[in-house]
Amino acid sequence: MSAPEHEIFMRRALALARGVWGTTHPNPMVGAVIVEDGRVVAEGATAPDGGPHAERLALIARGAAPNPGATLYVTLEPCSTTGRTGACTQAIIDAGIKRVVVGATDPNPEHAGRGFEVLRAAGVEVITGVLGQECHDLNLVFNHWITQRSPLLAAKMASTLDGKIATRSGESKWITSARARADVHRWRRFFPAIAVGAITVLKDNPRLTSRREGEAEWCPYRFVFDGLLRTVVDKSLPALFTDEFRERTIVVTTPHGGLGYVRKLRDMGITVWTFESPTQRVLLPDFRKKCVEERIAGVFFEGGPQLIGELIRARQLDYLFAYQAPMFLADEKAKVNFSGLRPDKLSQAVRLTEVRHEFFDGDMMMRGRVVYPDKLLVDESAFVSR
């Protein structure tokens, strides 16, 4: 079979993996198809955590032993460890499949390539790297979680060409197009958690759910960073504390917020994470450690600019989604997305790597992994309360 034909079937496997978008954390999204005589005879995609992997589900869907010439296409290297569901490599061998075509190698350095070795030792032909970059990019959260043993902390920004997020009067709806905003909801569905600061909650009263046409509303964990618990002061509470998903809301605070407000939140069914801090600001490395303990593999920060700026100053932002509209304000008093650094040279700039671009009705989205300079010059006066 030729390389273009391999790509056709791998794209089908990728489509299956995207069909379980955001439902498999902390496991990766994987798609698998079994091909016989040039046509797909069975398919599978990773079940939610604890359920069967894509390869096993494809073999089950086949309903009988695959034909001797069958090929299995899978977006990620089959696992070779027993785990909770058994090694997929052994299931493939037991099924009699003699050729496996794989997209991405397992990012776990302890297992990378081991699945290929097991299959080849059993006489299975293994072809690797078919649409490898696309298959690898599919699992941003898992790849970071498994290699860094830490959640992927990502942020979203939407700005004009000159980096403004609102006019001087505060008007910001809408800088980007409806299609770009719909894409944000797609990424909300991808991440196991979304985070905002107290000012964003008080100003916008966001719902922080994924709402996409034709799909049921999806609610991840919703973090509210509020070191002084200002969001609890008024009798009129934000929707995050009162809606049907309030048990998915977690308030991140410090002892400076007051125990009375903590009790009030907990009485409403809201989870509160309190971190020791000399100021009203939560120490972000401590938040990251808590996410590890709770097995929250990724957090999508949507604002405000102070919170995202603090992530950058603390070197805690791992990934950035930057949406940009084809307009500019040319007003120095318009609102900027984030600030707080004082680089003297371009070599001291924060950069993105592994960059990808997408376009939405004229808007551009650039996303990539954040790379910090050796020396990050911070403006300490930028630290303000949130």
C-alpha cells in the first residue's frame, strides 16, 4: 500500500480520535481503524478513563478474527504495559494482525518505542510516522502531562493587530469573529479545566462552559482565582456559584479572603482551594502542584490580563492561544492583554515554538509552546491585587 493510501486511513483514525475530544483525560485521545482489502471494516476510539483503548475497541467491533492481510491504523503507538485494560500490543498479536501503521510515538520516555519492539519481535510489520505531527499535536495535554508530570497551563488571548483587548472605555465585544469565538469553545471542550480571575468574574459574569451548535453544553472544572474572595461579597453572586454546574466550580484563594466567605462557598457546594501566601496572590507553583494531586491534567486560562501576566512573570504559562483580528486601535490608552516585563533586548523576549496557525473569517489564531529567555526581566510594580 502506498504512502498516500496510508494517509487516507490515518486521517480516518484522526477523525475518530477527535470524535472523543476532551473526554479521555488524563489518557490520550486515540483513533484506530482496521482495513481489509482496501476498505475499513472496523473502528474504535479511546473510551473515557478506565475504559478500553482504541485498538481493543476496533478489534471488538470487527466481531471476528481479522483477515490475514488486515492492517491496523492507529494514531498513537500501542501500549505495551498491562495497566487496567491489558497491553494493546498483546491484543493485536493475539488477533493475528500482521501489519500496524502508527502516527505518533508514545511521548512517555519510559515507553517510547517499546510497543514497536514488542510487535516486531512477534513478526508484525510496523510502519511509523504517518501524519506523525498531526497525531502528536492531537494530544497537547496528555503529552505535557506524561512527560512533565505536571498539568499543561495554557492561556487564550484575543486582540487587535496592535495588541489591544478593549478600547479605552473598556468595550471589547466583539474583537474577533463568531467563528473564532466558536473555536474558543472547542478548546474549552478540550481542556479538563478553565480558569479566570476575580475581576473577569465581577465584570463579565461568565458561564465558562463549552456551548457549540449541535452539542450538549459541556462543563469542565471552573477555577476562579480570587485571593481576597471579592466575588463572594455581594448578595448577588456570579453564575459560576449558582448555576447547575456549581459543583464543578473551584475557588482558588488565600487566607486573606476570610474564613467566613470560605464557609459560605462550601455551604453552596463550591470547592475552595486555600493556599498559604504572604500576599493576596495565590502562588502559581503551589496551584500547579495541587492540580497534580487532583489529576487535573490541563487548565485553559481565559483571563483576565493580570492573571495571565502573572503566569508569564512566574514562568508558569506553558502554552498560548493568540487570536488576532484584522483591526487596530492605535490608542496608547486602549487596554492591553498583559504586561509586566521589561526586556532590554529582543533576546529577552518570550517566544512561541511548535507554532501552528488557523484562520476564521479573517481572524488568525496562532498557538504554540511558550519558551522563556534565560533571564526574564520583571517589572515588580505590575503585581496588583486580583
